Amino acid sequence: FSGNEKAQISFEHILQTWDAYSDIPKFAFLNAIAAHDYDADWSKVTLSAEFYDDYLSSFLETMLSRKDASNTVIILRSDHGLQYGPLVVDYSTQIEHVRPWTQLIVPEDLDGLSLESLFANQDRLASGADLYRTLRALMTTATSGT
């Protein structure tokens, strides 16, 4: 399978799981490494990344339009941008390489979530430990029913 086929299968699996178990809390983790499918032809690599973006966009649109989107948190992470071929010498590529990216998509009224804290920290460097504490607090609130 190519990275794009794996991504499509993975996104479909998550959607099917959400449909099949709509009445219970769920947690899904997908480590796609989509941009790590390198090819000697650089145009195929960039095209593959664009296809992945399309799959991701469609997946997010579907997840955010569901009835249960009001209690769904989506976290997107990326280790770095494309790191192969002629773009390696590009300044933006060098900057991306040392700056992993994390994006949280959260409902505004999710119990236990402080939008003020998220906004205050949006331009600060967040570690894996920070993300862990955030997820832990959300899961604790979700399971305690408060």
C-alpha cells in the first residue's frame, strides 16, 4: 500500500469505529507518516502529500459534521514537513524540521476544557508532557461525568 492508500484505509476505519460504537467513549490514534513515502521523482512526493491533505480534509469535515462532534477532540501532530529532494535546502524546510506541529480541534463547550488556557498557550512551545496532561484532564472529566 502507498501512504495515501494507508491513510484512506485508516481514516475510514476510524469513521466506521465511531459509527459502530456511537454510544461509548472512544479514543483513536493514527500515526500516518504520510509524508515519509519518498520517491526519486520529487513531483510524486509532493503530489502524494497533496492527496493526503485531501484525505485529511475530507476526514475532518466528516468528523466535525457528526452529531457527536460536540464531544469529540481531534489532535493533529506532525514531526516535520517534507525532508527530501530539492526542498531540503529551502529555509522553510529547515525551520519545519526542528519545529513539530500540534493542532487541537475542540468543541467550545466541552466539559473540563479551558478555552482561555488554550488561547493563552497557542503560541507557546508545548511539550509531549503538556499534551499528555491536557488529554489526561479531558479523559478524567469525560469518565467522571463532570
